[in-house]
Amino acid sequence: MKRKRWYGLIGLLSLLGFVGVFTPERYFLGFFAFAVDFQYFFLRPDEMQEGQILRSAALGFFSGMGVTALAVLAALALGGGRTEALYLGAGLGWGVSVAVYAVSSFWASLREWRHAGP
């Protein structure tokens, strides 16, 4: 297996979404966003693909960090405790970073698919 196809293994994280289906813990449903990474098993790896993955990951990381900081500051300003503010910020930041990564990765692959016509 080529090195760049290993990105498809990130899709295995989507299996954790079934915890949210079969238990009352609905927060696990967010793991289904990683299912878009299975596409990397079937794509021909190249430098553009790796660049697209890195751009999506960077966009997800920075958006998650921004949301984490804003959520913690907002929770503290509204009178929440420090522990609760950190939990809220970490949860929202993680959720936003995963969503932004998944959407930007999907959007970039959709854009590439549309322009790769016959």
C-alpha cells in the first residue's frame, strides 16, 4: 500500500459513530464525519491530493482552535465555572474542527471530480 493511501485509515474513526446509534450518547454521532476519508483508499495518490488533505486539516485545526478560545471566553464571561468553560470549549472546538475538515475535504474532492471530466 502506498504511503498516501494510509490517509484512508482515518475513516475507521467513523466506526465510533455507532456508539451514538446504539447508546444514548448522541455526541458520538459526530464521528461519522470521518467517513469521507475512506475515499483515499480508492483515489490515485498524488501531490495535489496530499496538499488538499493538508489544507483541509489546517483549516479544521485553526477553526477549532478559534472556536475553542471563543467558547471558553464566552462561557467565562457569562459566569460559568472554569471547568465547565474548558469542557464546553474543548467539545465545541473539536466538533467544529472535525466538521470543517470533513466539509472542506469533501468540497475539494467534489471540485476536483467535477473538473476532471472527460
